[in-house]
Amino acid sequence: MQFSRVITPVEDIQIWNASSNGFSFVISYESRSGLGLQGNPGFLASWRPIYQNRSAVKVIGSPFKTLSAAEQACEVMLGHLVSDNASPRRAASTN
């Protein structure tokens, strides 16, 4: 997955996005002060299915100290999402 910086009219907002296998990932930088996004300091990563109208889900471990750590967490999450979608659902057996 290749993250690209999103260009916004507000200079101080830092957002990156990427998509793969039907999932969209966004990483944003947040701080407690300043003109950008405010929240717990660090890189907040989230994901959502591209083709479903659903809210984003925070990637476990967010916020991360570095952009690289957030990107790696998104790669791991994508691996879980793809393997979950590929594995057949087992029906519960009833006796």
C-alpha cells in the first residue's frame, strides 16, 4: 500500500490516504495545540470498506509516534481484513 499526502487548503492539517483490496486507510497527525487536527498527539490511523457506507474504525495502537509505525499498522490491519474476507464462514452445526 502506498500512502499519499492529501493536499488541503489548510496548511497545518496533515493527512495521508491509501487504498487496497476494497479498503481505504487514512492517517492523520494530531496534537494538543496548534492549527491542525487536535487530539492525542501522534499519527491516528483508521480504515473502512470502500464500497460500503460505514464509519471509519481506528487501527489498534493509534495514535502512533511515527508515520512509518502508522503505515506498518495499516499494512498489518489490511492483512487481517483480507484474510478474514477470504476465509469461508463456517456454519454452526446443530445436533
